[in-house]
Amino acid sequence: MSLRTLCAALVLAMASPALSDAPPKTFTTEQLSISAAPAAGSAEFKAIADAVRGWMGQVTSGDPAKVKEARKELSGSLRKPEATPVFHRVFFEIASPEVSKVLGSGDAYRASNALMVIRWVRTPEAFELVRQQCDAQRQKDVRIRAAAANLLPAMVDGGCVPPAQLDVAGSRLAELASTETEWVVVAQEMAALSRLASMASEAKMGPQAAAIRLDLIKALGAAVQRMGDGKDKSAAPACYRGLIAVRDQVMLMNQGETAKAAEKLTPILQRVESIPEAKGDEVSGDELEWRGARKVADTLKKLLASRGAR
């Protein structure tokens, strides 16, 4: 190659944007509305995979300034009415390995944005991936655990958990909430349990709803127990929100279910009463939350009594 040709090639390379700088292609209506999963080696699968990996790559390892833009692009595509359940399953198959990598990277910002994308994938596998990030044994970074827990109630509302799996999901969440020490995570896990119970009730699945409500009471009991004698009220916000969630569920119970729930709930309410609230006007935010918790506990006692449960 002559010197003139080499110089011309270098000028052209510097003047032209790199191929990797070009934004990934957006999903077409045909891709979003697929009715059958394309074969892994097909051109159709490759086109979808290129788009998923391109945008997800920007979330997990691209320019930090473009993370939110990429997240919104992916989330917007998943939320479109033409996006079929088949597309959601294919999307998750392609995206989940990239998400798993960033969840273990220690980069809470990128991990949280990746989870926000998965939040819109309407599959049980997506819910399970997010739920696993609430497990302190799997995810050591409390920021990522909190981000994951914050998404669970919305994922329940979005139909990520099939009716047949509602009680199993509830049991797993209760186990996590009973051992979690970060109260912002516990509060969101109990909120998700309440949503699961309501969904089971709306689906006319009485036994499943009753089982999930008992799981919610179990999680609340663990939170109240760790309040100890009231010297450390850091758990107060979670206890307060958990009591509200339980109160709302008790209002939906029939008399037989109320009686069974009261057996588990009454000792918890007695425990709440035994922990004193702070005196005086100058109190911390946690202590104010505990005042609210005691009031809700008192309301619950009266509600149980009005339904014949002691």
C-alpha cells in the first residue's frame, strides 16, 4: 500500500463513526408479535438476539450516560401491546446471561437498571431471577437486594407469576423476609406477599390465598421478633408496613380463615404491645414509625375481635 493510500485510509477511518458506536436496531412489529419461537440458528432469531444484546450491552457495559436510554428502549419494547408471550420468553432467554453477569459485578447502578428491564418480562423465570437477588446468600450487595425487592410487587401485578405458582412464590418470599436484616428489603418482600395473596383471591384460589396470608404473617412475626425489647427500632418501618399489609388482608378473610390467622397473629400483636414507644416530642423517624405500628396493631386487634377471633 502506498503512503498516499494509507493516509487516505486513516483519514476515512477517523472521519467515519465506528460501527460499534451506532445504536442497536429497534425491534420491528413482526419481531414483537412472533407466535412461535424462531430456531436458534435462524435469521429471525439472530436479528432479535442482535437487538437484545446490543441494547442490553449498553445497559451492562456501555457508555454510562446511555444506560437509562437503553433501559427505556428495552422496557418500552416489552411493554408494547403487540409484544407476545413468545417474544418475552425469547427475550429472557437471550438477555438473562448478560443480566446475570452484571448482577455479580458489584456495579449496583448497572445491575439495578438491568433488573428494571427484567421487571417488564412477563415470565415466571423473570420473577424468579429478580426474587433470587433478594437473597442475601446469593446477592451480598444490599443496594441490589433493595432494588430487586422494590420491583417484586409490580412484577406480581404485571402477571409474572402464574396462578398455579402463587403459593410457592409466597413461601419462598416469606423465607427470605424472615432472614433478611435490611428492613427496606423486608418491607418490599411483605408488600409482594400481600399482592400475591390478593391475586390468588381474585383468581378464586381460596386455599392458596390463605396459605400466602399465613406466609405474610410469618414474615411479619420475624420482623417484630427482631425488634427485641425496642432498643433498636431500625425495623420499625418494615413492621409498620407489614402490619398494614396484614390488616388489609384480614379484611378480605372469611370467618374460618380469620380464626386460623388469629392463632398466628395474636402473639405477634401482643409482642408489638410489649415494646414501648418513645416518650416526648423529640423522637426519631424510626420511633415515629413505631408509633404508627402500634396504632395499626391496635386496629388489628379490634378487627379480629369484631370477627369473633380472640
